[in-house]
Amino acid sequence: MRLRLILILGLTALSLLATTGAAAYPWPVKPFNKQHPIRANFGDPRTIFQLGLFQNGIAGPGTFLFHNGIDIAAKDGTSVYPVMSGVVKLLDAESLSITTTKGRTFQYFHLVPVVTDGEHVVAQRTLLGYVRKGAGHVHLSELRGFRVWNPIAEGGIAPYRDRTKPTVASILLRRWDTLNEVDSLGVCGRISIASEAFDTPPMRVSGTFANFPVSPAAVTWSLRRVGTGLVIAPPSTPVDFRGTLPLAPDFWNVYARGAYQNAPRFGPRQFSLMPGRFLYNLTPTAGIDTRTLVNGVYQVTVRAIDIKGNSQTLNKRFTVVNQPTTETGCPASTPPPPPPPPPPPPPPTTTTTTTP
Ligand SMILES: [Zn+2]
């Protein structure tokens, strides 16, 4: 009887495993089975701009990456333990990876390690090291097979609850290939659509990262004509960090120019206390040529979703007014104002004798 019960329980566990795809694992810091604050999400922008802000650094070259793990807030010196057992490989002086037998590899960054290369470590038992001075967090990356995976996705770190909604702060219409906004009352020619969106961590983060944005897990958008219900662009999800990450060369296809990370760096200057601006590119390939649309009113709908499915939606209407007679679809630019009239000739000098 007892054996049968164990068998049934075992089968249930197996089927659960099959539906979730992978077994969950605990947190790498104590208490292991309680949620901890996360100060950076999987997919957050990591931007280092080469040029200064006033040298148009924001549109210029740099190093642009997607954050490939989660940053778990923890005081400097906090003990860090493996979330699953496996074999250690030291990556550098302050990071290491642990390869498990379950097809998953975990990487821990910003530590002072106390383990050695090749050492076998036991989940929640072997001390890996301490959060190094000044880090204030441990970065955890997960690889499933050879793909980097969102650690808060199904089958990832647990427990993880999230009752906060992401925010869609704005929807921007821009002249194609520029950062210039187009007035929504008169849209013509080719445009791109971007949206500023962010998530609020479910647990409050303290210190300098308090109230900084983190990335939503996904952003969807659609476009329809107002009044007719005509769908121009059905809902699609150009931003999706719920599983793995896009490739780094696609950074500016996922984020829109104008985006930057928390505490951003432009040239020599770091703006340590400034929150990031998470601006997503919803029309990366060719934007929208509004000349393919009938003049009229349209509505963009943007939805930001977190890993647990909480979401927020924002709509923005715009009016398409293309002119068939011009090449761009936009009204011919107003001719430059006439040059200012020459200064009036100096008044003739008359010698007047004033009598006091
Ligand atoms: Zn990190």
C-alpha cells in the first residue's frame, strides 16, 4: 500500500516535472526558501556609451548587451551557496560556474570565492564564497543546455511571487531612423514606434538601486484603425525575455535608441544616481510607412507583461495626413524665411547746434 502511494506520488512528481520542463531551485543566499529582492532583471539593458552625453553619445557607439541573469540584492559579505549541486569552474577572481548533472549550469558573479576549480559542491550546503565589497548583490545566470535562461521563469528560482504590475509609461512616434518625435496630430511618411516600459520589482530594493526600473518580461503591440476596427498590425511580441535572450547584435532592434541602463555611463561620466530609461523598439525592421495607410485616425496598443503574467496596457492615437503630391508624403517643408532686410542706412549726419 505504502509502496503504491510512493509510486503514485513519484509519478505525479514526474508529470509535474514534464509540464514545467525543469525542477525549481532555491535562492543562493539565506534563507534559501524565502524570496529575496531582485534589483536587475534578465534582459535589462547594459549600455556603455563611448561618447559624452553632449557629443550625442546617446546615438553613438559603445558596448550594448542584454543582462544575462538576475541581480539578487545582498549585503557585501553575504554567504553564497549553490542552488544545485555540481562541479565548480572558476571563471575569474570573482566569478564561477557550476555544472550540474541535470543539463543546467549556473554562474555566480561578484563573489570572493572560497572553493577551488573542479571541486564538487552540494546545493545549499557548500559555501561558495562571499558577496564582494561594494557589489551589494550576487548575479545569478542559468544555462539550460547551451542557452542562457531567465532564472525567474517557470522551473527557475523559487519561491518567486510577483503582484506588482509593469508600467507602460509612454508610446513615442518618431521620424524613421531619427530620435525626433512626430506630433500625433499630423503623422506622415515613414515612422518608427517605441515605448517606454518598465517593471517594479515585487520586493522593494534598498540603497542606490531603490526605485530603479527593471525590464518587463515581454512587450507586445498592435495597430488598428479607429472606427473601422481594421487591424493594421495584429498583436506581436517583439520583446520577449521569458525564456532565452535575443543575440547581442540585435540590441538596438529590441531597445530603441534613447534607451540607457540604470546609473548610465556616457564617455568619462557615470550618472550613478540616475535611473535608466527602458525604451523598446516595436517596429525594428522597417518602421511603418504611413503612406500605405488611408488618411485617418489609428491606435497603437502596447502591453508590458511580467514573468507571472501581470500586465498593463497603454493606447495612443495618431492621425495620418499624407500628401499624395510630395515625395515624402509630408507637406513640402515651408520655404526658408526671407533674409532679414539690410540694416537701414545710418541717418544723415546733420550737424545741429543745440542751443542750451
Ligand atoms: Zn548582473
